Amino acid sequence: MGAIAGVITKGPEDVESLVEAMLRALTHRGPQAKTMTVEGARRNGFTSAIGCSSHRNLEAQIAESKTTVATIDGSFFERPQNGKAQFVHDRLAKASSIPRTIRSIMEEPGAFAGLVIQKKQLYAFRDVNGLKPLYYARGRNLTAFASERKALWRIGLKDAQRVAPGFLLTVTERKLSETRLMQLPRPVEKKMTIGQASARLSRLLIKSIQRITKGVDKVAVAFSGGLDSALTAILAKNAHVKVEAVSVGLSGSPEPSTVEKFARELGLPITVETFNPDSFEEYVRRVMWLIEEPNLMKVSVAVPLHWAAMVAARRGYTVMLCGQGSDELYGGYYKYARTLDGKGRSALVAELYRSVVESSQVNYERDDQATSPFGVELRTPFADLDVIKFSLTIPSEFKVKEGNDLTRKWVLRTVAKGSGLPDDIVWRRKKAIQHGTGVENAIRKLAKGSRLTAEGYLSRQHEEVIKMKSMP
């Protein structure tokens, strides 16, 4: 877990000072920081610099030579973590085609965003799922990049935009250009039985778990006792990784009172921590500062993930697994049943695909930012490209059935049954994290106490916290 930042300009700006200022705005993502520029890069007023910060192992995040500097936030799961920036640097230092080489880097299993300076150009890119955030903004003379928008705001750039997942942004002294290098394939359903689909999906999920836990001795799992987190936990346990379930919620909420039973059924050690409603508003304000939005759904999901990462860090974990991405692939939300019954199967397939593509800005950016202060990297087996590609070929009737389907995710439940999960978990109905932990209801109570709607309450709080220069 860390942050990256970069600036390129043809003006008189001190680029290293600008990068350092952005990294100071991101110290919650890691207190160690380093900034570099290519030797002799300033020509005709043109110069650039990039830097990074980290909770640990800062040197692994940045690599340099006389011609190239590269920095990475995130991980390549099948590469040594102590050489991830060096891997990118070495590939690009020898590249005859930068776009082709960065595409090959994007094909590596992982969750990452990167910045590279080479000659008179700065390159920025993200993995095709958008698991790691990266934003940019332009001023009169400069273009800047950072892991969070607040770093761009710190140096006076207000109009921040996302670097789109799977895209390469190339900035020269004159222009910025965008090139799509990768995209998630369109859904093309193939003929198969549910048994064939679940068998193949099971193998791919096992492989995905092996990838995201490679080189990791122990992992925490954000655990609700639901299908996604339980399947993630049992697959990690079967991969011979030390697994500990972590469950959080407000005192009196339903989730913490039920998860211990499910953990015992799976043979998992579990840590359950409840939070006092009296301090709840402080966490709401902190999370809004982190995710930079007052959206009710996003805040309601981000708060329990923030808590879970906090508990996992206290327990000595640097990697936490979660089930994020499953509902979009297999139709977990009730809205998909409504779409099917109201508009038909083609509309359902289109909505599922749109949800998968939009997961970066709806889910993954928020989750990364909410967990960033604790040096805990969030990983999910459902964001594996092989899993996604195959899942988009599974017939939609194995995901959602006609007639007000309250169960949904049939193919994944078949995988779970075959993996040894007990029936009370396999057939447990979806309960959103914001409801099971009591968070959304608590936000609505705070809003009612202020005589505001939940949205109005969050907007008012957001206006205050977003002005703060450090995490509240």
C-alpha cells in the first residue's frame, strides 16, 4: 500500500517540490517518501519528476537509471514484491515500443498503477480492472498525476480526472494523449451445463487465490459469513495459507453476533470487533475525507472496510482478502432480478457487464482509499482476469433466474457447495455490508438528528472535511 505522484511541465516550476507537496498530502498512504527525476531531463524549460510514498519497503516502489524512472503503487502477484518497480523499469528501458511494452505489463496478474519518465515524456497507466486509483489534472504549464485527488488539489489543480483502467496516458511538453491498450471482453455466453460452468469456475478461483496469496504467509479475510467472503476464506485456507477472519460492525448490529458461528463451521479463527455508536460520526468524517465523496452507498460500504483494515493491521496482517466483484459477475444484487423480470435476459446481460466495467469507480477506488491508512493491501479473487473472462461466458440463467429470484448467484453457490461450504452459508441470502454492520442505518439516524436527509447530512459533513489537509 502506498502512493505515487508525478509532474511534467515546460514552465519554470520546481517539479520536485510539487511532487513532494503532493506526497505530503498523501502521508496517510505511507510516511516514507522519495522523489526522482531523470538526469539531465531539463531541456528548453521542459522537466518532470515522479515520486512515491509507502508504509514499508519504499525502495521496491521506485527504480531509476540515467534515461528512465519508474514508480508503482500496488502489486504484480507473480513477481517478487521487492522488485516490482525495477521490473517495470527494466522492461521499459529496453523497449522499442512503449505502448506495446506497457500492454504486456498490463497483462501481468496484479493490482497496480504506474508512472514512468523516459526521455521527454511521462507515461501513466492502470491495470484493466482499475484496482488501484490514479488521477490527473492539467494547469497552464503542467500536468500532474496522483493516487488521490486531494494531492492534485493541494498544488492548486481542481479539475481532477481518472486515468481510465487499461489506458496509457502519454504527456509531452506539448500535449496529452490517451491510448486504450486493454479492455474487458464483451460478454459472449457459451453453451455449457451448470456443472461444467461451476467446475471450470472452481478451478479458476483456486488459481486466482493461489496468485493473490503467492509469497504471503498469512492473510486476513473481511468476513461477513456470506457466500463471497466464506468461499474466499475456505479457498485461501485450502491453499495452505494461514487465514484469520475479521468481522466488524456497530455495537448491537446483526453481523458481529452471527459470524462466529459461521467461522466455527469453516474451522477459521476469527476476530470480531464492534464499534461504539458514540464515535461513529468521527469515522464517517474520516472515511469521507479518504474517499473524497459524500455518496451514501460508498460511505456506508467504506466505513466497515476501513474498520476491517484497521483490525487486520493491528493483528499484524499486510494483506486482506475480500469478496468484492462477485455480485457484479454473478448477479448478486436484487436489482438484477428486477432487470430480468422487467426487461428480459439481454438487458440483464448488458447490466451485469456494465457493472463489471464500472466496478473500478463504483467499488475498487473507494475500497483502496478507505483501507489505505493501515498499510493493508486489499485483494479479491474475483478480479482475476481469467475468472472475469470465463464468467462473462457463463449463461445468465446460471446467475439469475426468472420469477423474482431471491437466491441468485446459482453458479457460484454450486462452486461453494462443491468446495465444502455448509448449506447455511451456501444458500444464505445476500445481505449488503452496509446493512449487516448497521452503518447505513446509523448514518440515517445521525441525519435525522440534524433534521437532514442522509444525503444532505453527508454533503454538509463533506464540505467541512474535504478542506482538511490531513486525515481527521
